Amino acid sequence: MGIITILGAGAMGSGLCTPVSKAGWVVRLWGTWLDDHLLDACEAGKPHPRTQIPLAKGVKLFRSNDLQNALEGADVVVMSVASVGVPKVTEMALEGISKAKALWLTSKGFCPDEKGKIQLLPEAIRTLAKQKGIQIPPIVAIAGPVKANECADGKPTATIFGCKDIEVSRKYAGEARTEVYCIEATDDEIGVEICAPMKNVYAIALGIADGLEKGTGFPHHNLKAATFSRAIKEMSLLGQALGARMETAFGLPGVGDLEVTGLSGRNKVYGVRIGRGENAKDALKEMDRLEQTVEGVPAAGLAAKLVEQSAPQLKEELTLLKAVNEILAGTTRPVVNVLSEAVLPKKP
Amino acid sequence: MGIITILGAGAMGSGLCTPVSKAGWVVRLWGTWLDDHLLDACEAGKPHPRTQIPLAKGVKLFRSNDLQNALEGADVVVMSVASVGVPKVTEMALEGISKAKALWLTSKGFCPDEKGKIQLLPEAIRTLAKQKGIQIPPIVAIAGPVKANECADGKPTATIFGCKDIEVSRKYAGEARTEVYCIEATDDEIGVEICAPMKNVYAIALGIADGLEKGTGFPHHNLKAATFSRAIKEMSLLGQALGARMETAFGLPGVGDLEVTGLSGRNKVYGVRIGRGENAKDALKEMDRLEQTVEGVPAAGLAAKLVEQSAPQLKEELTLLKAVNEILAGTTRPVVNVLSEAVLPKKP
């Protein structure tokens, strides 16, 4: 297969080592300046602190000051750092990326440029490269219902590779596939990139519906299901407005990833707190105190800006996105009402 | 609004009384010969035994031998009996139905005719009426993520009315709507009718994925999410082959209803047993002993027949339906393998 260099030794970066090693790639894992303790654990033969699973055998580790060696001769570079770190790491790795045949992207999020314009990550990376006058290879956006610990542990996992050039998607979907890590190929980079951060926003809403059982004394399964259905519709609408295919949200990146994100994880846990009756701002402080980053919170605000800038016709139509932002802002209305209004069908 | 007569005093029939009463209809609830104990409880002012919620005030109850009075002057008749009872109750009520302005249908399932041809319920009802030479009014298929107990209790609920004549869907979606029971209108009767029984089949598969956590010692969230995504795709494919719109499965009748059905209920519970390691046939005997009917089991077999008869081109393509039937037949292969093979993407 060749050499694959994964940038970012967190849960997803380290988890991805398992299938690509198995598929026959030579795997290098580079840790950022925040990842030293993660690499320490792996070098000591302990489970990775984020996934609790030992790193795949044979993976070569590189410290943050050793980026150029990590990139030397890489056929594929994988960007797996937290979305806020993407611009900086891209800049640092740009030369290595330019020599690779593809840049894969598991980082997820919205990225404001210097003027505050919200970009999807592949666009942000391409813009940065252009500014530096450097040509980069095709980007393959990776998403779908993948909990990193299960991926690391070789549990059955479905994912999707999205590259504007479908032949590139297909090539790598074939070459990274194992018996248990199975990959769909699509040309819908935008659809894949929209669903990934939006599912974090909507997982908060699903958590709220779950939390209402404790908050009100009664389960709200019908409301949760209506919320799920509405979330998928809004992902599809937003995607379409930005050039994605309608159906991408109805497959692994939307339906699949929202399902897995709604099963557990910090966004859901945070939503449950709100549904149980905590004020959104207080609950967030508590999550911060517990060092539990809730990715859906900044994503909700950035998504609202993205809509305003690039799909203003949807501003009123994305009622669930609006409701989540109202709740996050600490609405004084009962959250069950805010959520119901947003997701129940309007008068026909 | 007028008079609405609900045939079948089980969970859904009694639950529907709450919103339609609230919306201003005069509501009559007729119990079949199997429902006497349910009506007894309601008459005694106790909660309905199936929903644990008291019947809406003002609903007039009719015993099985009083069908003609129940139907006298009804503007709308609602068929809410178990799917196996639909042909018989249709026959008994045909004259009353013919005088109504619409027949609503909350019963869900596949219905084999005398020659073994699998029909959707609206088609079965229309065929029966035609055989008797009786004209019946438009049928409104009702589905979506509605747990009857929450509907009965006035909890926020989204549902969908599907009638081939969209104006009829819209009229009743407007007239049955309340603040908390909100209705989408569609002309896709077939799409709505396909999703309703199929979600019971696929909820077994979701239960299996849940049960694997106990069965194998590890959560299988990625596999569950891939299963969910695959189920939605198969509902859409099967619907389209039979004349439904692609997108119906992506909304309330598919995504929404599968979500709520996968949260709890007998199909899911049965699946969990299998995932934990029980043999499917033994587990079904145990469910029978506990008087827990698992609707997805007969539906899986009937769905396979329906595919063979009416969409044979999909026989190999509906891999999850096939896998559920293989598991229900008591496969000797590990269920995690059967499920993974069925839902993970094929080689690109």
C-alpha cells in the first residue's frame, strides 16, 4: 500500500491506526505538542488513554518536534487533530502534504477564516495552501458512525470516504478496507463535511429529549424520534444549500453518525443535563470543570453563522438548529416547549 | 369536526382518542371480541391496561356486539385492530365504512390474500370491498414515531397521514391536529405503509446489536449505527420498488419510527435476547410464554415473500432483511458476523 502518516494522536488518529495497519499500510503516528502524554502511554505499552485500547502493533510514533521525519516519503497524510488545530497543523505540514498523493481528513468542524467567514475544513485547508502558493493533493473527507475506541479495537465499523474525485474515494476505500472496517465511497465531500459537525449539534437535542424523562417524570420517546427525524432533514437541507447531495445525510454520515453520537458521548450527556432541568450555561461550566469538551456548542454557533453567510434562505427553516441555539443561550422558556415547537410538523 | 369511530380498543386505538377528542371530534371507541377486559377497565375509570393512561373524557364505548351503532353516522372510521384482524373487521364494518367520508388506518402489517399474495393493508381493504361490490371512501394511512402511551398522555408527538389524494391528507392533518399531536401530510400511502411493518423487522436487528454488548462483553455502537443506516436504506429501496417516494423512508415513517421502535418495545427486547446469545427460536418461545407478541417476526417472513413476489430484483440487495430472516431461522453462524456482513459497505 505505502506509507501513511497520521497527524494527531488523539482518539480518532490512534484508532485509525488499527484498520490501516491491518490493511497493509506502513503507519506513522505524529503527536502534537498536546499529545506527549498520549505517546508516553503508548510507548510504555499501556492502552491509549483516550480509547483504552493498545495502539496497533508496528505503528511508529513521532513527537511534535519531529514532524518532518514523520512526513518524509508519506504517500497519504491524515489530518486527525481537533478542528481548532487544523489551520496551524496544516501550515506546519504543508510541504509534506504537497508531496503526498492524498490528504485524508478525519478532523470535523467549521473553520472561520481571518474575516470571520465560516468554511468547511477542506475549503479552509485548500485556501491556506493557495495563500502559501503550494499545490496539495486531493482531499478525502472521512466520516460516518465511527466511535474511535471500537475502531481501535477492531469492532465492525462502517465509514465513508468523500472526495470530489470519486475515483480517488474508491481507490482508498478499497485500499484501507479490512474485514471489519468497511468503507463506502462518495464524491460528496460537502455532504460528508456538513453532517460531521452538525450531528454534534443535534446530538445535544437528542440528549435533551432523553433528559426530559428525568426532568418531567415521563419519557419523551415520541419527541426524541421527531427530533431525530427533524435533525436528519435539516442536515440534508443545509447540505443541499451548500452543494451537497440530498441523500448523503440519509446515509452513514447523517443517519448513521447521528445514531452513534446520540447513543453516548459528551454532546448527548450535556443535552441530558439540560433536559433534566439544568440551565445550559451552568451545565456547560460543569462540563468544562470535568474537562468534557462539548463540540456541539461551538458548532451550533458557527453553524448559525454559516447559515447566515452562505444559506440565508434557510435561517428560519432550520428550526431545530435555531432551537438548540436558543436553549444554549439559556432560554427562560421550558425546553420541552422550545424543542416541540421546533420539531413537530407545522400546520399543513 | 364530526363523529369519528375507532375500531379496536387496544393501545393505539385508545391512545388516538386523546388528540382527536382534544381536536374537537365526537369520539366513539369500539372494542373487538378480544377487547372486553380493556373496555371493562376504562368503564371502571381505571387506566387503560395497555397504555396505563386513562381514556380521554367523553369517549363513548361500544362492545363488540354493538358495531352497527358504533358506526351509525360516523364521518370517519379508524381501523386500529391488529393487522391479522383487519380483513375480518373490515368485512363486518364495510357498510359503515362505505358511508363515512374517510377510512383512517393505524393498523400496520402485511396481509396475505387467499392465494398467498402479500398485500399492503390499504390494498387488502380495497380488494375486499371490491369483492363485496361496496365503494369505500379514501384511505388515510397513519404512521410515524408514535408510542401509544405517550400519545394517550398528551406528550409531544409527530405523525404522518398518507392518502393518495393529498388534499384529503391535508384536510385531516389539519382537523386532527392539536398543540402536541402534530401531523405531516403526504400523498405517499405506499411509502407510509411499507415503513410501518418494516421498522418492526429492523428493530429486531437494532436490538441484536444492543444485545451484543452483553453477548460479547463489548459495546457494538458502530455496528448498531451501521444497522440503523442500512435499515433506512432498505426501507427506501423496497418502497421505491413498490411505487413509494424515495424520501418517505428518510422522514417520520422511516427514520422517526425506527428510532422510537428501537428505543424500547418488544421487537427490540427480542433482538436483545438474540444478541446476548439466546437462540432465536428459543427466545421467541420465551417471549410467547410471557405473552409478548413480536410483530417483527411474522413481518420479516411476509416481507421476504413480498420481495419475492413484487420486487424480486431486490432479493439479494436487501441484505439486512435477509440477515434478519437467517437469524430468525436459527442460524448456527455467530450473529455478529451475520449482521456485520449484511450492513457493512461492500467492496467499492
